[in-house]
Amino acid sequence: MKEDSKSIKKLHDLNLRIMGMPFSEAFVKVMSTYMITVEKLEKQSLISSKTIVRYRNGHTKYTKTTVVQICFGMQCHISTSQILLFKAGYVLGSSYEDVVYSLILENVKALDIYTANELIASVNNTLTFREDMITPFSE
């Protein structure tokens, strides 16, 4: 992975800024920095806009799976994802589930959300994306 020094500095500055914020504020800041709307994030993460808004407003208990999906949908750098997970009350460890989540977050540019959700489902025994968001294949 080749990143220029400007993008590394921007990433570092973002991470430093969000370190002192509660999850909801950090989430809003990351969305703003990545210039992503609720609607776009809904499409890229397959998390309902209602849930995204609740997370942004801090009106819900955060789940590890949903935070991973949100970070994936925003295409966050792994370091930013780890900070957001920590702010939500989670740290990725060495359990099978956490290793899968880490692999997903380390490969945000290489995976699509459907593949990521299949990987998540493999550890949770449930598909996490919304059925109504799936468009059937047609020839």
C-alpha cells in the first residue's frame, strides 16, 4: 500500500481528533471527513439509515458487528476503524470472530459489502444485511 505523506498526515490528524470524542461525535466527524452521507453509507454498509442516525445521535447501544459494517461502508483505514470500535466499547482480539472482523477491515478496498457480510455471517450464523437491499441477479 502506497500512501503519500499528505494522506498519512490527514489520517493521523483525524485519528487524533476523534480520540477524545464519544462514539457518536467521532462517527459524525469521520463521516464528514470521508464526505459520506447517511444515504450513501446505508447503501455501502447495508445498515438502515434509521440505525445510522441512531448511532450518530448516540441513541442506541452499539453492536460490534454494526460498527464493523459501518466502518467497512465508510472505507475507513484500519486505524480509524479500531478507534471507532474502541469508542463503541469494543477491541478486536484473537477470537475467531475478531480475526474475521480484522480481516474485513484490513481489506475494505478489496472486498464488496456482500462478501463482507457473508464473512460476518460465517461467524454469527446469520446474514446481517437487509433482504430488501439485495437486488436479484438478472441476465
